[in-house]
Amino acid sequence: MNKSSLDPVSVRAHDLRVTRGRVQVLKGLDFTVRRGGVTGLLGPSGCGKTTLMRAIAGIQARATGTLEVLGRPAGSPALRPLIGYVTQAPSVYLDLTVRQNLEYYAAVLGVPRADPAMGAPPWGHLPAARLGAVSRGRVDAALADVDLTSHAGALAADLSGGQRSRASLAVALLGSPELLVLDEPTVGLDPVLRRGLWELFHRLAGQHGVTLLISSHVMDEADRCERLLLMRAGRLLADGTPAELRRRTGADTVEEAFLRLVDDADDADDAGDADDSAARAGESV
Ligand SMILES: Nc1ncnc2c1ncn2[C@@H]1O[C@H](COP(=O)(O)OP(=O)(O)OP(=O)(O)O)[C@@H](O)[C@H]1O
């Protein structure tokens, strides 16, 4: 059995720091992401969500501290088939149809031929001899999951932005990821599609034990997550279930809880600045 499947935690970070350009974007994060659930990564634009997701996906340079993903250091080659990372920018070839895109990626990823005896994916990793054949069944299932069956024959160039994002998500579902890292997957989608995707996320977590880390800056998506990591300006403000965060802050909504946590952090910063000034004044006497 895979070592990571015994671990109740999928991602562990300790004092995680990332510098991009000249700016320290992540400023010492400590957190865990539980295995097999939907964890939301929420915070305002520019707070560092994408940077954190890139670090977890193992493609972010200049990261220090500890970051362990599925029991291995982030970026380990062995993690590649276990992580599905969907970026904000859709990664599909515009001159191919949706189906051709999925068939191409299925071939590249070595997605196994559908085998009804094995049940629904994910079914773990198969011997090399059984990999490599493109699975029409898997492509069809991924198309259905993201509600793009009726657009299978459309050129990706002719899709709307939301449809292209869903095509990228379908690519991530082709493999058998243990961890799905989704950067704002519901941006630009109408409420019906958003609801459908959230149902899919919970199905993947509940029925297949996939861990999902989903970023959003829309606080009304918070209540769809089992746990939340609230970020602001490269730091983690809070970590807990939506109900815990509301209770801890005495707020009615997660958005209000977030704003109270921001105010508390600002007050703490101001107090720290005042202490520093007092100390400097003392030094100069
Ligand atoms: N390549 C880069 N060089 C320098 N700074 C960068 C680079 N990429 C991002 N940043 C900075 O890092 C910070 C965090 O960016 P990041 O994309 O992680 O934020 P985010 O929370 O995902 O934002 P959004 O919700 O808008 O996608 C921002 O201040 C951004 O300007």
C-alpha cells in the first residue's frame, strides 16, 4: 500500500517561505491539509494563494522551510502522477477539439484502458504493461463530470472561458490523482455549473478519497468546504471548519469572520509597531 494512503494528512507545511522577484510572498506558513476532504484556500487577490498552490504542486522555485505532500517533499518526481494541478489559465490546445485534447493528454499521461472489472477511478497505479492505451471510457467520464459531453467535438478555441476552464479540469481528472489542487476553478461560471462542480468535488472526496485543495476569493464558496485556510498578505490568518471560524470570531458568516480576523491582525501589527517605536525611543535616550 502507498505510504501516503495511511497518513491522515495530505499536505504539511512548516515555516514555508517563498520569494518571487524581490518580494517575500509567503512569510512562514504552518498548516496541514487533511486527507480525503475539500479544503478551501481563501483570501484576497494577491495574498499568495497561487504561489502556495504552485509550491504544493512542486513547480515553485525559491521555497524554504518544510513542505511535505503525500508523505514526500514537494516536487519529488514520484508525486507527479499523484497530483492534479489546474491553473487559473486553461491549459488546452486551442486548435484541437475538446475530445482531441483529452485523448492527447490521456496518451501523454499513460491513462489505462477502461476496465469495468476495476470499477470507477481512481484505482491507483497499474503495471507499466497495462498503461499507455488511450481510454475512450475515461475521456467520456471526464467530459461528463465537467458537463462538456455536448461540446466534445468543439474546437477549444470556440469555447467560452468557463468551458475552457472545465476542459482543463477534465484533463486533471483523467489520471488517478490522490490530490487535486484547483486554482479558482469556479471563476466565471454560472450558479448552476458552480453547484455541479462543487457536487463533483465532494463526490471525488467522499467516494474516492481524493484530497481537494481549492482556492477562491469568493467568500460565499467557503461554506461549501469542510475546512478553510484563510490567508492574507502571505500569512495564514486562520485554519478550521467554517463553523469553528464563525464561532471563534462571533461572526454570522465566514466573510465577517475573515474581516474580524483581519482587524485583529491589523491591531496586533499596530501594537507591535508601537512597541518597536517605544523600544527605539528608549534606546535613543
Ligand atoms: N513572478 C513574480 N515575480 C514577482 N512577484 C510575483 C510574481 N508572481 C506573483 N507575484 C506577487 O506575489 C504575490 C502573490 O501572488 P499570487 O498570484 O500568489 O496571489 P493570489 O492570492 O493567487 O492572487 P489572485 O487571487 O489574484 O490570483 C502578489 O503580490 C504578486 O504580485
